[in-house]
Amino acid sequence: MAARFCQRFGSFFLAWIVVFKLAIFTTSMGRAALDDGEIRFIEGNETAGKVEAFLDGKWLTLCDDFWEFNNALVVCQQRGFKGSYDVIHGTMELQRTGVFVDLLCEGVEQTILDCSYSLVHYCRYEDAVVSCTPYDHGDVRIAGANSTSGLVEVYFQMRWIAFCSDGWDLTDADVLCRQLGLIEAVSTFEDTETESDMFSLSQVDCFGNEEGLLDCAFTTSQDCQTNSYASVACKAPENGMVRLVGGSDIFSGRLEIFLKGEWGSVCDDDWDLTDANVVCRQPGYGNAIRHTVGSFPFGAGTGPILTCCLDCHGNENDLESCARSADYICDHTEDAGVICELSNCKVTRDFPVRLMGAIGTPYSGRVEVLVEGQWGTICDDEWDINDANVVCRQLGFGIAVDAKTHASFGQGTGPIVFSQLDCNGTEMNLWDCPVHLGIGSGNIDCEHTQDAGVICSATLDDGEIRFSEGNATAGKVEVFLDGKWLTFCDDFWEFNNALVVCQQRGFKGSYGTILGDMELQRTGVFVKLLCEGVEQTILDCDYSLVDECTYEDAVVSCRTYGKLQAANHGDARIAGANSTSGLVEVYFEMRWIAVCSDGWDLTDADVFCRQLGLMEADSTFEFTETESDMFSLSQVDCFGNEEKLLDCGYTTPRGCQTNSYSSVACKAPATENGMVRLVGGSDMFSGRLEIFLKGEWGSVCDDDWDLTDANVVCRQLGYGNAIRHTVGSFPFGAGTGPILSCCLDCHGNEDDLVSCARSADILCYHTEDAGVICEPITRDFPVRLMGAIGTPYSGRVEVLVEGQWGTICDDEWDINDANVVCQQLGFGIAVDAKTHASFGQGTGPIVFTQLDCKGTEMNL
């Protein structure tokens, strides 16, 4: 692939030689030098590397003797990023002398010059290294200096845009405030004076339980009709407040507590159901159904761990009133979590359901629901087979055969309690389903002539799965076998089992397994399951019934495609039964849509295939008869190094002009052992190391991981030498699958990683995943400034490509592009981006046009 990457870039340059305008700029502001406090990253990439600061006229390194998370946070935000994944501490004692920077930030400063700092002449360990978090599609912010009140903006298609105030209400504002880590919305108001990008989001419509604003319904507008934009005032958290994060609803998740001005996790040492009950009662929920230990099912936190070893009596009003330890050693594989019941003062967790009006069968009828002591019916607006399946499952019947409308089983009496239910079909009961209109809303425009009904199959099939003591996406796993529901014992519970269970339930995959630590030594009938991870249902796996279970019931948390998880925006899939070839689809604005074939090529297809975990694209072709949603993606334009299709350029027309849609044939990972890939980096040359062994991808444990081993990986991929090896799950994130190799001992001359000696015994967690940053094949393009008289800091930009100096076309040339050139040359910031050959016309090829720099990159 590396050779193919170079070949593409060679043709990429030649294709632009036909352009005739020249981009020129100036960096002069009456000074040539950089300002004190400027930051750059070396030996890395645009988002990560060794940190250097410009102070007193020279570049100085920050020593990681004094390097903490708050320092990294300020550095990243100064560079224009969202924040820091974490710090990377060196382990090698170098005992150096020289001039180094000792930095002490609180994390709220705008630049490092606002922090306390001093110059020191001794550094015990290595240079400070950081990995920054870029903004993601769907991130939100409050514009202006006030962190809790102001104009609402969202990061959408690589830019910050405002929300029109049309339809904006407190429910929408609550979702925004929670997404920002605040509590709830105090009020909403309109901003009529803000100049906004012409492109805006409008008609936001949230249910209130979404994790992010882009999980809500919305439309895109080419401006707000009244030029009025949504603003909000959020309530800031107070010391001791708790919240649940990463669950499928507001009643479950990873526990976080607000202490000393920041949110952080709670260590699960000594964490039990008594402690969990206090947490559930504090925000007004019911009792705790289950306490969870470890980072599953709700994911690992990324910030500080603020408290540990809680010892609640159970009668406390809040968690801060419980005794706790001040001394603890924990990491995010030990984050505590909880699943709470709803409070009785709000509504019961289940709505009792019954079927009425059918003669001679209990499995069909008009659906009636008990709410506040009264039986009512459901309006058939948007009633479909998914909603019917939830009713049948809640009643313990088989799957739904039909979803009936227009009072097929006669008209009911009493209130109409729901309208426009929107179940995805996997929920355990109607409570878990989003509903647009419910009892008390006053907006249900429906009559009993529209009462919904259902026909359920009488019996369940062997192999049916349900989750108990959880929610629609997570809980104890039960299977229907030989006429009864049986539990899985977690003595035998592995990740591949969880993967098959989740996919059988219609989910994307599994976050992982939750292994119990309580020895119960039970007898009875339990299921022992052994899946490889590729089966369609658990009946395709090896399974047997056992009569003993040492530990607790198996629990799983599934990853969804739907409204329950914000990260699903941008997911990709191949439609159809073939997992490597077929129609290209992307999950965009809460639905799967096709990609028009206009402009679709092998470079775009390569990005798509890699996003699916496959190799490169073998070919592309068109489907001309597929019925697709009218809303499509079109004119996809990838450079080739993007992680997913939505990182590329694209447009969103209302259908393809020729009704022709993109399809692809991807190359599947080779079945032979030993392939490697880098995952989670900012480009293809860096990331968490994964290796393909015995038919699956997995991480490599960082025990004994060093630069010699990393060099073998980089060379196997066709890249340059390793710049740095990383240990721990930062900066590239923790893996979720198996850990397949450990304790490598390479000599450095091996052709691939499987040729290195390694240990057969692996005792590792994903907090110990190995990673690497490799040198690209061609790391940068040499740049020079020409045509200016009397100053080296201004001129026509020329770039050396394939031994020849060429120029850059000024199409879309802007201050961000100019800043990268200035930074690459070691000058100050760009003052102006000049066009129309201001410094005279160059000669040779025109090598670039329509550059699209963010301004934070180290080189072109």
C-alpha cells in the first residue's frame, strides 16, 4: 500500500500542472522572530509529538519531570485542538543538563505564558510528549468568553456553525448542556446580532435522552430566515454532583463525580450495591439494579480518577457524605458504573402491556398499556413491525408476525397514551423506546379508530436472546433453549461470545464483557458458550449445558447504530450479504444512505475499505437499479489518508442525478498470520499496533516493547524508521478485541513482527497496548520563498517535488495555508496570504492547488 500511496501522490502533483495562478504571501509584521510562548511539535505529526516552546529567542524543550495533564491540556488548546488525550511519560533516565522549561498549568489558561513557568538546567527524564484531541464531527461549544451562557455552535462537516432559533427549546438546550459537561439548561434565548456562517442547522427536535445534539432530528439551512440564532444559559455543576456517562439512557452509565472544578471517574475498589444505591438516589432515580466494575459496559473514562474505596452505609443523601480513601492507585480499567431503576415518583420502569379484542388466542390483539392506574391504547401513527416486536418480547411471546392498524381488533376505551413510537425492535419493553408524543403532552391528535394491534408468534424459537436487569443494549444475557430461559455463566464468557450475542440482537458489535468478581458457587442449569466471533447466531457456536457456575451471570454491553450512541454518525457498511463487496452506505444524520457514483474512485474506496477494517480496494463499480433514500452523499473526494469517508470532502444532494450509486470490492485481510496495522493515529503512519493472528485482529502488549521492535513494524509497513514507541493506551486509545502478542524481543533486522521472539504467556490489559509513530516515506516538501527584495520573510512560495522547484496555485489559498508555510520555515505567524503573483511569476510546474490546511500542521 505504501508504494501505491507514493504512486498516487506522484500523479496527484502532475495533474495540477495545468493551473496558471501563483500563490504568494508575506509573513512580515515589522518583525521576523516568533513571539514568546509559541508552541511546536517535533518528531511526531500535526497533533502529537515532543513539545517545544519558543522563549527568549530560542526553541526550548519541556522536560517531563514536571509534565502533567493540565500542562498538556493548555498546550493542545493553544494549538487549536479540543484537548489532550493524556500525557506520555518517558521511562528512560537521561540525567541531562542544559536549558529546559518547568511548566505548571491549572488547565484553564489560554496559553502557556498564562501558566507558571521557569527555566531549569537539569532534566532527569526524557522530553515531554503530548497527543492532542482534534475536534470531532458533532462537538459543541458556547461561543464567547462565558463558558456556561452564549451562542450555541456545533462542529459540522469540518467547521463551526450556529443553530437557527426555529424550534429551539429547553429540551434541546438540556441535551447541549449535558454534552458540554454541564447540568441542565436554565433558559434559552435568541441572538439576533451574531454574524453566522450562511450554512446553519435548524429545526432541532430532541427527545431529551440523547448524548449529543446531532443525535436529535434537525435540518440544514443555507441561513436562518429571521437571522436569529439559538443561545443558552446552562447550570454549572456543583461540588459533589454525580452523573452517569456512556449508558443507553440517563439511568445507567459510568459514574463520574464533580470535585474541585472537574469531572472524574470513581475507582471500583470496594464498590458495591450499597454505594451504588446512594448514587442512584442522589439524582432522584430508584434503587440500583446492578453495580458494574471495570470499564465495561460503559467505556473507560479519559480524565482524572477523583475518588476511591467508598464505604457508604446506604442512608447517605449523596456520595460525598460516604467515607472514602485518600490513597489509591487506579486506572480507567477500574471505573465504577451503575444501572438504576426509575423513581416511582416519575414513572415505573415497565409499562404493563396486554392484548385485547382477539377471540380464541392470547397471542394477538389490540395493544393496551397501563399508565397511572388506567389502561389506554396506542395510536397507529408510525406503528410498525419494530414496535410490535417489542410488545411481543415484553409479553414473553415469539416474534411479531404483523403490526396491525386502524383498530383491527376493535376500538378501545380510555386515553390514547402513545403516538409515533420509534422502537428499533431490540428493546426489552416499551419504556426503552423513544416516543414523540405521550400521555400528558396534550398533542396527540388521534382517535380510537386508529388503535394499534399486533399478531405475535405463539412460541419462541430456540436460540432467542434477551437482556435482563439492564436496558435495550446491555444487561444479563439469557437464551431460550428447550422451552425455558437460561443464563450464561461468566466462568466461560469471552469477547467473541459477546460479539455474536450483540450482532444477533441487531447491534453493531460489543463494547466488551463484564466479568463478575463474586464467587457464588451456584448449581442449576447454565449455558457454556464458545464462539469464534464470526457466527450469525449463538446456535452456530459450540455450546453445552452445565450444572455449576462459580461466578455471576454473564453480562454484555452492545454497540448500536441508532439514536443511543452519538459516535455512530459516519459509520460505514457494505449493504448485502457479502462482507467485502457491494453497495457503499454511510450512517448520516440518523439513517443509512447510499453514496452517488459521481466522482467515486479507488482512492475514495481505499478509505472506505480501511474504515471497515479491510485492506485496500480491488475495484469500484456502480449499482444503477438500487432504490436508495433520496438523500445521498455525492462528489466524495478523499486524499487517501483519512480514517473514514466523512473526513473527506463531499456534498449532500437530494438523490443522484443518474440514479447510479457507488459500490466497491475490498480486499479482505490475508488469512496468513503476521499482518500489522496502525489504528487510532492522526494519519496512516502512527497509531496503536494491531496484528492479525489466527483469523482475527488484536493488540500487542507493551511489556518489553522498545524502539527496536517498533522499527520492525514501521519497516514491515513500508514506512521509514520509528520516531517513537508508545506504551499504554495513550495517545492512540485502548483496543477492544483480544491481546494477541506480548513481550517481543526483535533484533531489528527482521522483515516482519512474527519473525521476532515473543512470549506465549500473555497477562495484559488494554491499558498496556503498544503503539508507534513512524516516519512517512516522504515526510515533507522542502519550501522556499522567492521574489521579495531585502527580506527573507516574504515571497512567492516554492516547493521542491521530485527534484524540481514549483509553485502553488492561489485557488482557495488562505491564511491557514500561509501559517503552515511560515511554521515549516521556522518564522513567525503569517500576516497575509498573497495572491495573483504579488512577488512575480515563477517557473516550473504548479504542484498544488486548493490546499486545505487547518493552520496547525507542521508542514505542507
